[in-house]
Amino acid sequence: MGVMKVYGVARYMNVARVIVCLEEVAGDYQVVPVDFAFGEHKTPAHLARNPLGLIPAFEDGDLMIFESRTISKYVLRKYKSSDTDDLLRENNLTESTMVDQWLDVEAHHYDPIVCPISYNAFVLPKIGGIGDQKLIDTNLEKLKTVLEVYEAQLSKTKYLAGDFVSLADLSHFPATYYFMATPYADLFDNYPHVKAWWENLMTRPSLKKAAAGMFPKRNK
Ligand SMILES: N[C@@H](CCC(=O)N[C@@H](CSO)C(=O)NCC(=O)O)C(=O)O
């Protein structure tokens, strides 16, 4: 098995999602720097890896793929073992369907709301930019509605797809990690089951390892 390559920068949210999964399976990987801050993601070399001109892209032997959740599922399918958690539950139709459902919720209803808050309220100021406060405020209101749904679900099951941790949970890491570094982190205090779920997820070594490669929460 050759070294897997993640093309991107570990501190960017969609790259961090892939790194979490590689760490979950103790994958042998390297991060090959492609930084959109310098326009590298629009070069012909990277467009050949990801025709959308985005990061990450991912290479494993003859395979070159893109889209972080697809890469995550590939890694978990190929490299899962008796030593790793079954994060896709593909031996059980109902469980795997619940994983799919909550991964869709994360991709289509959570990430599009939280990412802009995290980017505008934490990442942009970190790199010398100025966040869009109107966008932040609008998305915070949308987030409250989504967190009500999460609170209801997590008052019934320990994790989103059931009483088992899955990719659906871990896929929330990147945007939520940076959200917790914004001035709005205490919003989660209003949703105790969601807060407990997040704090429990953050005890996982894979998330701590991915966090180590991300923007530090405070200037050291
Ligand atoms: N659905 C895709 C999103 C990739 C993406 O937006 N990547 C960002 C950086 S990581 O947050 C990116 O490449 N932005 C550069 C741009 O938008 O031009 C995925 O999950 O891989």
C-alpha cells in the first residue's frame, strides 16, 4: 500500500474532514500543499485532480478522487479493520441509511450555514480579512432552527444516526471546531444534548490530531 496523498492544506475545513477519517483508520498519508490562498487550486495540475478547482483532492494508487465526504467514505471503506470503529455501518441497512440521512443533513443543512459563520467570524479575521457581519447574523438565526432539530434527535440517541458513532457525526468536525472559536460558541449552551455530543466527539484522538493542523484558536 503506497502513501495516500491529500492535496490541500490541513487547516481548511473540507481537507480537515478527510484527515479525520485518515486518522480514524491510521492511514499512511501525506498532505501535499495546494493552497487556494495563492490560487494553486486553479492551476492545470490541480484541475486535473479536481475539475471543480477546489481542495481537497485525494490520490490512492491509480485512484484520483475529489469531494471530501466521498473521499472520507472511500477511506473508511477501504481501510476499516477490527481495530477501527465501523463508521459507515454498511452491514446493517437501517443503520447505514441513518448514517446517509444525517450525513446529508450535515452536508445540505448544517455545513452551508455553519461554514460561512466560521469562515467570516474566525478564519477571515485570522488571515487579515474582515467578516461579513450581516451574513453571520443571518446564518446564526438559521442555525438556531437546525440546532433545535439536532437537540431533539440527540435527546433520543447518543449520536445522530443512532447509539453508535458514525461518519455523520465526524463530518461535523471542521465547521464546528472553528465555530467554537468564534464569539458565538456559547449558542450551543442553549442545546445541552448537542453540546454534550460535541464535547464527547472532541475526545476522539482523530479529531484532536486534525485540530492540531488547523488554525490555532488563540494567537499563541
Ligand atoms: N464540497 C466540497 C467543497 C470543497 C471546498 O469548498 N473547498 C474549499 C477549501 S476547503 O473548505 C476551496 O477549495 N475553496 C476555494 C474556492 O472556493 O475557490 C468538498 O467537500 O470537498
